[in-house]
Amino acid sequence: MSRYALVPLNPDHQVAVGFDRAASSSGATFFAQVFDLRILKRIKLNDFASEEELEELEELANVLILGDDYGNPINSIEEIETALTPYATIPDEIKQQLRNDQITESKLSPTVFKDYIEAQIIKDTTF
């Protein structure tokens, strides 16, 4: 799995894109995430009155989540790019890296892929 932070158009947002091939699975997809930082801060500070309000805040914090359904994968960076237009621009170098990630991860066997993911998690401090 890869994950890259993007510069958001709205400073109250956190935006990321990446490529994910589920471990031990043939499912693979590009993904995009946009989170509302103001709401995440409220959650972190326990600024809610009930579990119901917390659940509502968690839902509201997810401004945009794409590519989380391996049954309906997103195979094109352009689809992610279009969906992210109101939130951020994907730089050309990240688009190329996403294409490289798709190629690299698609070639790995499930066991090798699992080892690769574990190494990336250790290396990647953006999680």
C-alpha cells in the first residue's frame, strides 16, 4: 500500500491518495481520502456529549473516501483526480509514483506482498 499527502485547497482538510492491494487478495484499487481537521480535533479532544454524537462526528470527519471497496475498484488515477478537484491537485510526480506503485504491487505474490507492506509501514511515517 502506498499513501501520499497532498496540499489541500482548504487548510481545514487533510488530503491523501494512494494505491492499495489488500494483503492475500487479488483486489487492488487507487484511493483518495479527505478529512475535516476541525472535526478530527473535536474527536481527539473528546468534545462530544454522547456516543451517538461521536459516531456522527466520525461520519462527518470523512469528507471524501474513495477506493475503499475492493469489489468496485478504482483503476484509474484520472477518476481519483476528478473526484479530488474541489479538494487538492495531484502533482505529476505523485501520479507517476502511483502508476509505479500499481505496477510494483501487482507483480508481487501474496506472501511477498505481505512482507512488502510490512516493510513499507515501518518505512512510511505518514500513517
